[in-house]
Amino acid sequence: MKLYTRMPKNLAPYFDQELMEYKRYFDAGQLQSAWNHLERAHIIGQAFPYHHSYVHWKMLLFGIHIKDTKEVIGQIPRLLIGGVKSFVGKIPVGNTGGANTPPLKPLPISEELLSIFKKAGLENYGT
């Protein structure tokens, strides 16, 4: 995995869009859809320390909101370590970031998200 310090400008709008969709669904009380957008934001942002940590912060807040102890406890180490792992280029590519997924397990990236990486000039993301 290539080491990144900043999210490329071509990728940032996709990350921002996922967070806007998260907020839209969250505010509408559609929590499963909101969570799905947080997971997508995690996949897009996980190689970038700030963005990776920020999504874990949002996931922690989400867990608190829905009173899910497993999610809250699962997000604390992810929040503390996720950005560091991004900084040193050691992330489990494709991992969705929730406590329901082992934190070091790489997962396949959907074709839709792969096309986003390609559009942003990151054709080899995850390889």
C-alpha cells in the first residue's frame, strides 16, 4: 500500500459526498443507510490519516447515538490507532471500519468504489 499523507484533491469530493449522505440519512432517521455511507467514507478515506480518524470519530458518535456498546468499545481503539496505521501505510484495504468487522481484515472493494478511485487517479489503489 502506498503511503499517503493527504487525500488527493480528486478524491476529496467523493469522501465529502459520503459524509453529506451520511448526515442526510442520519437526520432523516434512516440509520442503516446512514451507516452504509459511513462505511463507504471509511473505505475512501482509510489511507489518509485525518480522514481515517475522522470517520472513526463519526462511527463512535453513531454508536453512542444508537446506544450500541459493542460499536462504542470497538471504535475506541480504531480511533486511537487507525490514523497512525494510515500514516505508516499499513491499512486493511477495503475494511468497512465498524466493530462488526475485524479491524485488520482486508475486504474486497466494490466495483463502484473502485471506479471512484480510478476517476480520482488512483487506479492502483489497494494493490
